[in-house]
Amino acid sequence: MSREVEGLKRAVGSVLKLGAQHRFKSSSLPFRSVVSCHAMTMCGQCQQQNPDDANFCHQCGAKLMDVRASSDETAAGSTTAQPIQDEETRWRRFIGPNADYYLRVFKKFSLNGQPRFALSWNWPAFLYISFLWFLYRKMYLHAFVYAVGPMVSTYLTGDVSAGIIWSVMAGATANYLYYWHCREHIGEIKQTGRMDPVAQDTALKESGGVQPYVIWVGVVFYLIFLATLVKMVQEGPPDTDQPPGRPAKHAVLSPQA
């Protein structure tokens, strides 16, 4: 009796062991297939699936590294050509340096989406030679006005301090003028609907931004001004005292006899 029970136990154990092995194999097959699907590289020549670590196609022998490199370049190109997402990004790319400062100031010039004038102060436009600041920000018409205006005013009035008035005007209106400059150019670029995102981004940077060479032009102007000022101090004020003129010789007429 005990032998029969022992044999029955062995038979049941064998059946359970075989069932467990069968379940393990059937459950592991989908896992291996999923891994193989995600770790396969398709050949660009014959469309054959190859293991991800293979360097050559098993069917046609084509090199698989070139396929991976081209796919990586395509992915990199798609990330660099991202479209401009919002309006603030356009303004930032057009302004360039100091975009945070100008965007904060520009909020004063807009009320319910409509432009309005508000007092502000731009120290570089006041302390720097005014027309050079406008030239630095690519505002060519304003640069011409502020280059010719002080000279004409000084010539007509004969007052050298006329240039100071122009500097004050530049400091008080530069931010507002620059706001309109940005608004008009960004609007023109947006209206060109045929531009793709990359071309639009390039247009914003080329039309806006700054011209760094103007800084060195300003340095040269200031050096010339300082050299002239030092020379004037060394020579001193002009001598306005004229030496007394010699008395005129009067002809003495002798009486004729």
C-alpha cells in the first residue's frame, strides 16, 4: 500500500513539474519576442530586420551604421528646426541683448493691446552719443536724425549746449521709439506667411539684434573728444587782449613863406 502511495506521489510530482516548465516556456516566449522587436534595426537596402548590435545586414550585407547615422541626423535636424511658439519668443529673438529689460519697459507702452506713450528713461541713449545708440539698435532713420539734428541746431543758434537738449530728448524717447521699431518689423515678418519657422527665425535675428562694431566707433569718438579737450586745457583760453596800437603819425606842415 505504501509503495502505491509513493508511486502516485511521484507521478503527480512529474505531472506538476512538466506543467510548470510548459507554462514558463509559453510565458517567456512573448517577452523574448517583444525584446527582439524593440532591439531590431531595419536594413535600408532590403528592409530586413537585424539585431541592434549588428554592423551588417544578415541578408544583403549592407552596412547598418550608415542607416543609424542618417536616422540620427534626421532626428537632430527635426529638433533644431523648432517653430517659434509664442509672441514673446519673437520679441526676444528680435531684440537680442538685454531682452528682459526692454520687454519689461515695453509693458508701459501697451494698454489693452493698444500702443500708448509713457515716460521712460534710457541711460545709454543719453550718456552715449545718441545717434550711435540708434545705429547700434539698427534704427537707421533715427540715427540719421540724431546725427544731423544737433549739428544743425548748433549752427543755427550758435549755442553749443543745443546738443545737450538732443541728448535729453534721446534719453526720454529712445525706449518708446525702439518699441515701435520692434513692433513694426516683427509685424512685417509675421505677415510673410510663406516663411518656414527656420527662415522666420533667421529674419528676426537679421532684422533685429545689435551691431557690436558701433561700440568701438563710440570708443574712437570719445578718445578723439578727450584728446581735443586735453589739448584745449593745455593751450588755455585764447588771449583776447589786443596790444595798444601805435599813435598815427601826423604830418607837420611847415608854413610856406
